[in-house]
Amino acid sequence: MFKEASSFVEGVDFTFALIFGISLFFLVGITVVMIYFVVKYHHKKNPKATDIEGNFSLEVLWTVIPTILVMVMFYFGWSGYKQMRIVPKDAIVVEATGRMWSWSFKYENGKVSDTLVVPINKAVKLDLMSDDVIHSLFIPAFRVKEDLIPGDTNYLWFEAREIGSYHILCAEYCGDRHAYMVSKVDVLPMDMYEEWYNTKIDTSNKLLMGENLLKSNACLSCHSIDGSRLVGPSFKGFFDGEAEVIENGEEKTVEKNLEYFKNSVTDPDMQVVKGFNAGMMVPYPDKFTEEDYSNMIEYIKSLDEE
């Protein structure tokens, strides 16, 4: 399945098969020789130990052959890696951001999605960055994986060869909900991709804009919308009444209003809801506009109407 999902599949699979085959050959060969020597030179057959002189030809042989095999494995490994680091000049560039615990993808026209959408038979470069801890973007079907380092940038590229949907995983343990940090790549024909790419979001729909903001910034990875408990308090009922919080080590009661919501975004450890842990959320002091806050609050309040 997915034998030619990307331009790297054939090379990576061949290199893996080569290294695995060589390793298996020596595992079986050395094991067989070891068992043979154990039987042949058992102390019952050789009660008196004999001295064995060195064999120059044998020593040269078991030095030269492994060296050649290691160089062969290195050659194919390096050739494949080098190809993965040279990006075609006409590649589509997408900004991929990892954060606890979701992915977001920003395109050259400013469009943002939580699913990576790409055209078939076209090189795509992902500029990788992390908002919090180390993540690792892994697309198994495409045989590509690269780390996302906070405060640094990295990249990977691929060319999808088969239309379909493919898993995106995080291959670096990044906290409590690491296993839920999943997304997908949707590979489309070029005409369908261009139609999707050029379709604009209805910015007049405050609920839709608010939901998109919460999704694209990983808010829904830690805050449920159905009242269930995750890493942080649920958004359902978020603005009901008052909240019991811990501020400067002391318990206090605060009103759940716009100011409280903004403080929770810009300085999440200032007022931690009682029963939840501090240090789980990265601050976003300059991330959102007043309109963004309005849209998010509109969506959150709509959850209580469902």
C-alpha cells in the first residue's frame, strides 16, 4: 500500500531493505558459525585446550569486507538524505507549525488549515517551526520526518505521487497528549487544489472564524467543547458564573469575562483554575487582535446554546 506515495518511497525502502538484508545475513551467519564452534570445540571433544595462531589472510578478509559493506550502506544512506535536503526551486512553500498538541499549516496566500492540502506531482516545501517544545513531523507514507525546534527553523520537502489522504504524526514525545497530535495530508488533482487554495473563508461568520482560530492555534487540543476534562478547563460553560483560581499561591474567585479570557491567553499561569496544573500552556501576548478575541468568545458562548 502507498508504494509510490511520494518521490522518496523507492529510495528509502531500497536503502532500508539493503541495510536490513546485510544485517540479517551477518546475524544468521555469525550465529551459525558460533553454534558450529560451540559443538566442534566442546570440552568433551577437546579436553585439552590448544593454542591457535593468527591468520593474516582471515584478518584482512574480515576487515576489508565489513568496511566495504559499511561504505555501501553509507553511500545509499547519504545519497537519499542529500536528495531530501535539496528543494526544487519551484516548490510550493507552506509554513507548518507544531504546538501542544496539534498542527497548523499556513499557505503563501495567508490561508491557514489544520490539514495539509497539496497538489499531486508538485514539489512542496514545509518550513517547520514549533511554538513550545520539540516536535517531529512524520508522514510515514511519504517516508519523510524532521524535527521542529523551538526558536529555530527546519524544513522538509516531498512530491506526492498518489491522490489520497495520508497520516501526519508527531514522532517526538511532547507531553500528555502526544499521541493525539495527528493530522493528515490530502493530495488533490491540481485543479481541485487550486480551487481549494483560492476559496476564501467567510470572514463575516464570527462563529466560523472563532472556531478556526481555536483549531489553528491548538486550543481545542487542551480544552474540550463538550464539558469533558482535558489538560485545561472545557470551553463549554467557560463564561458561566465565576472561576476558582490560584493566583500567587492563593485561592481567589474571579468573574469569567473578557478580561479573564484575555489574561488566560496572554499570561496563562497568572490565574490557574483550581484543579489544573500551571506551566501547561505557552503565553500568546501579541498573537490575537480584538476582533480575534471577539470571534473566539462568540464561538465559545455558542457552545452553551447547543
